[in-house]
Amino acid sequence: MKKTTLLKYHSICSLIAGGFLILLGITGSILVFNQDLDQALFEAYQIDDAPEALDLDIATAAVQKKFKNWNTRIIHFKKGETIVFNIRRPEQRMLVFVHPENGQILGTIDQRRHLTKWLLRFHYSFHAGPIGRILVFIFGILFLVSIITGILLYRKSVLKVLFLKIKLKTINKRVFYSSLHSYIGVWSLLMNLILALTGVLLSYTVAISGFNEPKQPEPPILVTSLNKTLKMIESTIPEFHPSYIRLASTETAPIVINGSFEDDPFVYSIHYNKLLVNPTTGAIETIKKISEEPLSYKIKSMITPLHYGQFGGLISKLLYGFFGMSGPVLSITGFLIWYRRKNTGNKIR
């Protein structure tokens, strides 16, 4: 394909998606730190008077009594710490904070107004419902196409830029913008490919789910003991560390316990390891371990952690946040290059 044709496609894709990619890049860079932000925001609900307490049965009973007909998930349960529930209905999400010893409800947060959840909804739908989800999917594809055409355009100079054999040029504004654009594009190439690919896959899933008819939940009241189930897991599957519990959503559905196995690679999502528990007897009926599943399942389990940087410590988060801002900067420099070329008639070399 000719360079002029590649440049045409590269410019069109970048210009159409540019403004939205700036918003997605900024929100994505913030969402890398969502767990840290949540921890700071949830501090007001933390307790310090029961260092060894963890009674999920009392806490669950209190939540199900107050919030009838909500799908219930337990997203944080550690000894001596406030238990955090995520309860859901169509178009409604709530966080409920419960004392780990006596089941007292310490507070609630409407997720529609909670900072990180608001940002997450904006990131995958612009708060525009199904149309917004489709738009995010389309812009993700355009971003991916712009990266691929950019690689083809600058393929001869990628290694030279990477190893600093080509200096940043400052002859004039057009040349400076073009040089800066290529430098940022090359140095952030791998990260942007990961973000674009995983973003397209995630946004496709989210867009498709937006067409499903929402149903009012009618979950059963918990009759088995989560306390006993967790103790059984600890004694029979000690290599498994549960960290997320989905209570049965229907009379026939199981309780799903997600978590990590000790031999899991750091990039696997905890939500793809599943223990399916009988909601009546508390017996483990099925164990689904990522490492024992097909390659396609393993790849699916890595998409969300890779997109949001949900692994590693502060350094990896800082790198994700830093490189996540390269998309917005590329959009801005790309627009400036196009604008100056349009007004001067010069071509980018």
C-alpha cells in the first residue's frame, strides 16, 4: 500500500476518534488506580474494634433483609475488616458496608455517584447507554487501525527512534510535532497495542451485553453457611484463595466463589477461577481452574488485567498511567500535524 494511502487512512481514523480517545485515555489512566482510590474513599467505613471477626452469614442475612430482590456479591471479606457487598438491580448498583462481627450496616454508596464507578461507566459507555457502548467499540477499532497504519508508515524508522538514532527535530512547528508524534508513538507502541486490542475485545463484550433484556432479580435467601464453606475450602483446597463471592441469582443457580490459585500467573483474572457451590448444602460441585482450561479461556482471563493494569504494584500502575496518556498526546499531536499540513499544503515525511 502506498504511503499516501496509509497516511490517508491513518489520518481519517485518528481524526474521527481523536477527541474521544483523549477522554478514554485520561479516564483509563485514572482507573489504573481505582483500587487505591476506593481504599481511600472507603476508609470512613472501616472498623478497628473486632480484629479477628469475619461472619459472612450474619452480614449476608442483614443485607438480604434490608435489600430484598437484589443480586448480591461480596467483594471484600477479610478478618477484622469491614465486609463490602456489591448489590445490583437493572440500572442500579450499590455498595453496602457491613460490620464483620455483628452484621450492622455501616453505610451505603450509590455506585452511580461513586468516583471510580462513575469513571468506569464513562470509560465504557460515555454514560450514553447502548449507543455509547457501541461508540466506544467503534473508536477502539479506529484506534487499532490508526496504530497499525502508523506502524506501516514509520516502519523504517521504528528501531532508529527506539534507540535514539534519530534526534527530536525542532526546525519548525510542523517538523517538531511530527518528530514528537513519531517518538511518542514508537515508545508507547507495545502498550498502545495491548490497550487497543484488549479494549476492542472488552468493548465488544460490553456492547453485546447492552442488548440483553434486563430482568428484575428474584434471588433466593441464603440458607447454607458461607462461614463453613470458606473453612472447608481452606482445609480441602489450601492453594486456593477466595476473594469474590456471587450469591445465587436464581433458585437453581449455584453460589460462585472466585479467587486465585497459588500457581496462577500474575496476569490471570480472579474471576475466571470458579468454585461452584450448592446453595442448599454448601458442597463444592465444580472447580474451574484457569490453568486447566483451553488456551482461549486463558487468553480471556488476561484481557481485563492487561487492559486496566490489575496486577503488580505501584511501579506497574505508574507505567500504565504514564503510557495510558500517550493516546491523548498522540491524538493532539496528530491533529496539529494534520492542521498545519492542511493550511500549508506540506506533507509529512
